Amino acid sequence: MKFGYFDDANREYVITTPRTPYPWINYLGTQGFFSLISNTAGGYSFYKDARLRRITRYRYNNVPIDMGGRYFYINENGTIWNPGWSPVKTELDAYECRHGMGYTVITGKKNDLKAEVTFFVPQNYDGEVQQVVLTNESNKAKTFSFFSFAEWCLWDAQDDCTNFQRNFSTGRVEVKDSTIYHKTEYRDRRDHYAFYSVNDTIDGYDTDRDAFIGLYNGFHNPQAVEAGKANNSFADGWSPIASHYKEITLAPGESKTLIFILGYVEMPVEEKFEADGKTINKVKALAMMDKYNTPEKVAAGLAELKATWDNLLGILNVDTPDDKVNRMVNIWNQYQCMVTFNLSRSASYFESGIGRGMGFRDSNQDILGFVHQIPDRARERIIDIASTQLEDGGCYHQYQPLTKKGNSDIGGDFSDDPLWMILSVSAYIKETGDWGILDEMVPYDNDESKAKPMLDHLKVSFYKIVNNLGPHGLPLAMRADWNDCINLSCYSDTPGESFQTYTNPKFAAEGGYSKVAESVMVATLFTYAGPNYVSILKHLGKDDEATAAQAEIDKMKANIMESAWDGDWFIRAYDANGEKMGSKECEEGKIFIEPQGFAIMSEIGKDQGCDMKTLAAIDERLNTKHGLVLNNPAYTKYYIQYGEISTYPGGYKENAGIFTHNNAWIICAAAYAGQGDQAFKYYSEIAPAFTEETSDIHKTEPYVYGQMIGGKDAGSDIGQTGKNFGQGKNSWLTGTAAWNMVAISQYILGVQPDFDGLKIDPSIPSAWDGLKASRQFRGDTYDIEVKNPDHVCKGVKSMTVDGKAIDGNVIPVAGDGKAHKVEVVLG
């Protein structure tokens, strides 16, 4: 069942009912100011850091769901409604929500009164613009009361929802003309405030939540709206809000436009106040209001935003025989990659913005999917990430975006973390040709006195693995190894202990984790990422170091074949008892998805047919109509030696859920091995545009990837098909977006940046006649046409650039800033 449709011409998803299976959201903002907005106008805003600079309040885990947002209330002769339906939920005569690239338009109609609200964050602007157009579509004059509503958060979202004994006494506001200022803690230690303005005179306001809503009312029936009049309340402690009230009369056919701005301002300490030392300095806020105080200025800001996305999405554009592929590659997958890059895993409808900062592994992987769009920001992000690394190559698992400091609360020694930086730096150099990043002086642990060239960070990342091997010569698993729920050193039987940070006393003498438990996933990731480091060293003329690094890779491959090949697939790990995990020898969890793809792409055991055997086992044992499950069979009991993974019911999350992030590794691997049909099958099982028809089952947004989909066991006894099989969770902020962008654009469609140029190596469905692609690369534009006359999946028979045949399939960099025609024939 569908709840809307794709409007590809406008790059929008159009939602036609407010009753979606779950709130379907969009993100506003691409720089410092961000907003989450649902299809019924729920959500919240923040500046840079969703915890430390939360501007408006939102209630996660609330009943009913999605409470808190930017609401507009209309009271026409006792009929009260919202343009976005919620929270009053009066049935509308018409409803539509259009989620576009960085903007959302929600339109509601009731009794011939139409309200169209456009929400967006302009470029280089620390605020959300909300343009409301009210139109009387009847043949009689209409008079009604109109109210805005936003609820201030008291800056630190963690403190806001816990420290009530203090916070109920600190809220402060200031009202001037038609603007309500939120200035809690501004007179003492803060240099920032927020404001909510409207570009028209108002008839009243409310800044005290109890006065506006009523102590025993709710968002669905605020007492001020029911009374049809504001209270002019002034918050002093308790819960400050911002609500404008206006009486409006519209003649038949008349429209009225109101422009609201929710803004954030930082002031130099010496300029915080006006001359009286009490009144907040409003000069920046007034300038922000002036910038978008007319419909013409709003239209210009929206046009600038759309032009920005035109440019970003114009870097890579494809034309394939499948419209759904075109939709994902040209629009939604790239859009999600940018959002995920901006926010890592910090703030979604499944991440509160309180508990997590920017992930080390997460942010490095995100770069893989978006580096072609804004390489300058990728460079900046890489340096930010590397600056939190430790001198021995270890990493803080997360860091806070506002401070760019490592987050020690979540700990470190996640064994896979260092390798992702080798991949992100390599991807950046391949895209840009900017080898100078390797010379950048980058601190360790944010200590400038410890700064060394970026190349040194890659070296310690590589050797962090080499220097921490277990009994089989495989990398130690440490705290966790990408799968945060495989915790081979935890051994916890106490509720509430963190599987990722708890140190079992039995391992304390060993440094906090087992020196026996080994990760095959990290081993195969090492053999996949390591050759990039070797290529960098060779380019720099460091042949001796390259030879030494390659020897370590070769040794790891041999160790994997000797100790991790299970006959038809690669095992997952050795636990702290030295027992195999993810093996035929296991009672449950016999096969895992994670190590398989990187092993295939590293060509481990290829001469013995290991790649084809592994792909066959994956298809037989892991594939379902909704994607590849992470492991099979699901665990039915708690295995203390494995950690968190076996705490989940079967079919959910890491316990045999469909973890779409690692599905992409198998898509890449199948394409790499020449199995284009198989790769495309797996791709289409999880790509959002392909799942739109089953939105009632999938629940989450049909235009973006989620982290997981319920596996075949979800919601049932093990061995039976579960009622929640195919149900999505954790949408938007997931490494799935970046890796699926890599999978479809680089491995299936085969447009692959390389150190020496642009490599063309498609692995497509055999039924396709070919494809076209336009790719901007290092200042040039390549118009690529791939022809497939023999209907093969893979294999470049010939390639010409501007009519001249070239050897191989790597387009040399022209560097002339011109367009070049590339013709590729498969066979």
C-alpha cells in the first residue's frame, strides 16, 4: 500500500495522507542550523549540536507519537484545525505534504480555507523560515483566529529533560514588537539566544506554556486557541514557549502571507546587551528577520537553495533502463548521503541527539558516499575526525560536533575504527587528486603539540591492526568490531551494564579485552582497505614501506584462509574461549554476512573458488525477499560469550535482522565477482524506491534507507515467518546510504574514481542494453555511454574517449575543464 508518490521532476516525495505508518520526515539545513520536520509538522531544530544547542523541544517515545513541532492553529467559528492535521487532528478536506531537497511544503484545507506552509533553512543562515499563505477559496468573507506555536528547549537537551528542579526556575523571554526572544541563561554564561518572529503586527502573544495550553489540556486542545484569544502571558521560569496570535479577515478569493522565522544568534561577549546592560542586543536578529521579511525574499532564498541542490545533484547523473534506479541515484540516495554526512548518527526520529555525537567509523564511511558532492567539506571532516585519533592508532568511538573533542563516555578500542579512515582518505584523494592532504599537520587527541602529517595517521591506523593480533594471526576483536553488538570481551550477566564499555574483571589484567577473541570481519576489512594504503605509499615513492605493508596484507590473507575459511563461507570470529563463531560447527548463528563481502573483494581464496562458494551460501542461507539477514539461524537464547547480539529477539537488529548497511557489501562483492544479476537482485530488495508499494509493511519513509528491516523471524517463534518481517526501523542516519551509493554507482553502474583517473567497470543486469552517465570529475565532465550488445553482466571489451581508443578501462584525467565523450562496450 502506498501513502504518496514520487514527483521526480521536482525531486519531491508527495505524501497524500497524514496517517502514514510512521512519521515520515525531512531534514532542513546543510550547514550549521538544522531542523527535523515530519509530514505533520512535528520535529525540532538545533544549531550544530543536537544536544548542546537544542532550540525547540521534542518528546521522543511519547503517546501519541510525534509530539512537539512547529504548529499553526486556526480557529474559525469554533472549528479548530492545523494545516498539517496534527496535533488537533481535525479531519481536513484536503491534505498534502511535499518533502523536497532541504524544504517541506505542507498544505491543508478546511471549509474552503486553504493554508500552505513552506518550511526551509536558507543557505548561510542560522534559522528556519516558515511562510504561511492563507487563502479564502469561498464566496464569502472569512474571519478566524490564527496562532503560531513553538516550545523552547533549555539549550542542553539532556539537561532539559532531566533537571526539572533547576529548569522550572530558569526560563526567560523577552518580547519586542512581533518577536519573542528566548534568553534563558543569556545574562550569565551563554552568548546565544533564539527568537521566533513574524513579519506582521500581532494582536497578542503567549510565552508561558501553561497559559497557552492549560495545565490539563494538550497540544491537541490549547486553551488559548479554544478561547480564540491569546493571554499575553510572560514566562518567568516553568516552560517558556513562543506563540503569536492574530485575528485575520479574508475577502472571497483573497490571500494573506505571513513569514515566521525561528532563528539562532550568537553575540560577542562585549556586545551581548544594549546600553542599559539588560536588554539583549538584537542587531543580528533584526538583520536575519529583514533578510526574509517579504514573499519575494523568501522566493529568492528558496531558489538559491534549489540551485544549490541542482549543482550538487548535477555532479553525477545516470540514465538506466530502470526508473527506480535513476530516482535513487540521481535524487534520493545522494540527498540522504548529504544529510547523513551532516549529522552522522546524532539526530533522527530514532536518535534523540542526546546520547551520541559524531561517530568515528560512521563519519568516515559517510564520506564514501558524498565526497563527490562537496570535497572541501569532506577534507575538513576528515581532519576533524583524525584530530580525535590517539597516538597508537586507537580512536574515540565518537566525538561531539560542537567541540570536536573525543567523547570518552562511549569509550574506544573498537577494533575496526582505524581502518575506515584509510578508506575515507583514499576516497578523497581518488575523487580530488589532492595528495596534499597527506602533508596536513593533524593533532592526536586534539593536542596540537602532538600533531603529525595525515600520512602518519594512516600509518598508525594500519599498524594498529598489525600490532594487535590474536592466536590465529587475526585482529583482536577488542570492544566490538563494526557490529557493536558482538562483544566478545564483555561476559556481562548484570542488567544495565554497557556491552560496549563494561570491562569484565577476567580481562582487566589484559587491558580490558580478551587477547584471544579475534574478528574475521576486521581481518577481511584490513585486506580490503589495506591496498589503498599501499597504493598511497607507492605514489609517494615510499617503496620499502609499501612492500612491508603489502607483506602484512598477504600474511593476513593466508591467516584467513588457514583459520577462517569454513568450507563454504568465512567464519565470523573466534570468541574469548577460542571457539568459532559463525561456523557450521555452531548450533545457531552458523553464517554471518559481515566478513563475506570484503573477503570476496580481497580475492581471498579466489583460486580455490571461495568467492563463488560464498556467494552461493549467502544466496541460500541469508537472502529473503526483503534483503539479506545478518546471520542465520537466529539466536534463541543468551550467549554470554557473544554479548549484546543474542539479547535481541530473532529477526531484530543484529540478531538475524536485515541490516541494510552490510547488504551493500554483498552487493559490491557480487558485482565485483561479475555477478551483476545477483548484485542487482540484492540492491532492488532493499532500495527504498523499490519498496514503496509495501509501505504499509515497511512503515518508514519510502524515499530513504533505514538501518534495518525486520528479518524473517521478526515477530514470531524461530522457524516461522514473523508478522513483522519486512518492517523498517532506524531510518535516515545510517551508513546504508553511503554504502548503497557506492554499491550502485561504483560497483553496479561502474563509475569508479581511482587514484589515476575515472575507472569504468560496470557489473549490470544482463538484460540491460546498457546505460548512460554524466560525471564531473576533477574539473572535467565525462558523458559516458555503456553499450551491452552481448548482454553480459561484466567485462569491458573496448573503450574510447573522444573517439580515441584507450588501453584498459581507466579514463586518464584530462584536466582541461571540458566535456569528454566516453563510449564503453561490454563483452
